[in-house]
Amino acid sequence: MKQCFERDRESRGCDYWEIELAGKSITTCTGSLGKSGGLRRDTAETTKYKTAASANGALAKLVANKRRQGFRERVALAKAPSKLPDASNPELEAAIRAAPDDESNYLVYADWLTSQGDPRGELITVQHALETAKGPRATKLKRRAKALLKRHESHWFKQFPVSADDYPNPAVAQVVEWRRGFFRTVRLANDDWDHDPGTADLVREFFALPSAKFVDDVRISVLEWEQCPEQTKTALTTLGKQVGPQIRTLVIGPDDSEGIDNDHFWIGDISFAWKLFPNLRSLTIHSSTFKLGKIALPELRELAIETCNLTRGDLRTISAARWPELEKLILWFGSEYRSDCTIRDLKSLLEGKQFPRLRHLGLMNCELTDEICEALPRAPILRQLRTLDLSMGCMGEAGVKALVKHADAFAHLERLVVDDNFLGSADIAALKVLGPKLSAKLQKDVDDSTNEAIRYVSVGE
């Protein structure tokens, strides 16, 4: 007789345990479960008892002890059918793509899939319920969702990783997030940077999966180190041609967890991409060098350019574009050795004529922070902002004096961030006149190792 138990990952120790009684012997096995329910057995141990009765007694004690530790018995699943239906309803699918945040479209689709015998209908319903469930009901729903994913993973995932925690191959499309029965967020990456991952085939094969039909959030990381621009272009081109109009969020470049210096990643010319993704709502570019070209993204709400090398040409390109819906703009500049921008180059942006709906502005990682502080009180764009982020830069006494002197000009802001600059305790005390909306955390120290005190941006390379 074999019994299998599991415990949530948040608990300490292993989260899988099984025990089997065979006559006078008991075999126990520990292991772990992936987020998808995939099992990995780690250690097994067999103990032989003098009598079958003593073995039965030991079994009861061991099971009771595991239950006290938070383990629960796993529910056996019926064997999945050898071939699942891939039901498809173009009309209902078009409704979801047109309004991906409208939950009612998913629920109608779930009912239709269930009527066709497709188990994805139940997964949609369960994951939708999880969005608002709490307590024991949420625990029960999570268990059911995990069971469905485990039962049908070979069909729903094919050769691709079940989650960002479960991927066997160096070149992968990682499923970062699910939404109502389908993949929502995917990361394209290659842990073996020295080899071509076959980017075009990777993208085509992944987005041909029925589970990927509603992906609208894509992150493109390092695909091949020496061919960053070429591989990025291949990924964007293939992705755009296949599912471009449905993509709402696009991140180009590695994230902080990958530990790659900004200066060491470059994406080259991406000016061709804008026509491929006409419905983008959020765009993040994390790269040392790039070419934006003429930008036409009329639906974009958020733009973040994280770089150590923003040029005056880049600023002109951004200022020349039309941004009818843009609400949030984040720009990193870099050190004067890489970024050639001056305060004059910011004139058009600070006038704000091209940003009628902008409410959140970040002018960050910039050596011009003091000059920006002096220019902002007269800038038309300031009046329409709710938040202003001047972090990661070189603000010092001059910037503080400008903010304090014109405190009334900033009074309407809901939040003003000056973290990670060069502010001393006296500077921060002076800035308190701006009220509780001010954030001034984690200040840097001036480099006085030379005759001239040196200030530096937070991301210089």
C-alpha cells in the first residue's frame, strides 16, 4: 500500500513525501514538486520491522507526524485521455483578443470549450475564480489548477517549460504567467549565450501552441551574446508577423536578476518594429545602444528607456513623436562620457506639447539633475504631472535649493522621488518642506579620492 503526500512550497523542508508498506517493511521517499505539479524524487529509505503489526503501527505514527507538519494526501488523477481536443472558436477568440481584460469573454469561451469536451474550459473557470478567492477556497482552487496542469501538461506545454522555474533546455520560451487558462506572459531567453538558439523556429513553434494564442506580454532577453542586434531583430520580426497586433506589453533586454551590465547589452536598430506592434500599451527598452527611428505607437501608455547612453538624437526622436495616450515616461540618461544630452536638449520635452496625457515622468540616472531641478518650476509639463522621479542621478545642494525655493510649483504632485542621489542629512531635512510625498532614500557618497569631488550616476555602464 502506497500513500503520497504534499505540502505547499512556502512550508519548510521537502514538499513531497510518500510511504509504502510491504509486509514487514516500510519505504519512505522525499522529494519536491514543481509549480506545475511535476515530481522529483530525492531520497528513499527502507526500514524493516520485526512483525507486520509493528510495521503497521509505525506506518500510522509516521503518517500522523507528517500530517502535523502540514502535509496532505495527494488526490489521484484519472489518466488523461491519449488525445485531447483542441477546440477553437474564431469568433470568441477574436472577442478575447480585442478586449483581453474583459473576463466575461473568457467565461463564455470556457462554457463553449466545456461543451466541446475540452478540459481547458475548467482550467479557465478555476483560474478565473482564483483571481478573487481567499483562504481555504483559494487553497482548494490552486490544488485543482495544479492537478489539471499536471494531467494535461504534455498536451498544453509540448516541449516547452511549464513555468519560469521548470525548464530543462538552455534555449527556451519560459511561461512566466498564466491568465484564465492560457499563457499570458512569456520570456524568450537563452542561457547558452555562445550558441544560436534558432530564434525564428523557437518563436514560431511556441506561438503555434493553442495555449499561447492569447499571449500579450513578451520579454526578449539575451539570445546570443555576440549577435545581440541580429537575434533581437529576428525575435521581433518573427513575433510581430505571427502575433504582433495582440501584443500589449513588450520588454526588450535583460532584467536586473540576470546581472548583466547595461553597457554590455545592445540591440541595435529597432525602428522596423513599431509597425509590427500597433497596439502596444507598454514598452521597456533596456540596452546601452539602440536606434529608435521614427516612432509611431499611438496606443502606448507607458515607455521606459533604461540606458547608460541616452543621446541627444534619442531625445529628439522621442520629442518628435506623437504620444496621444502616453501616461508614463521613464528615461535613464547615463554619465557625460556616454550621454551627450544637455539641459537645452530637454527643452521640447519639458514643454510637453507632445504629451497631452502624461502624468508620470522619470528623468533618472542623469548628471543634469541639478539643472533639471532649476528648469522644472518653469516647465509647462510640470503642471500636468502627478509623480516625478529624479532618482539615480547627481542631485546635490543646488538641486535642493531649487526644489525648496519653488516648493509651491511642486505642491500638486502626489509623489516626488529623489532617491539614490547625493543628498546629506541637512539636504533631506530642507526638502521636508515638500511634505510626505517626498522619497529620499539610499543616498550615494561623493567620491573624494581625487582633488575634485566626483558625482556619478547609478548606472554608468
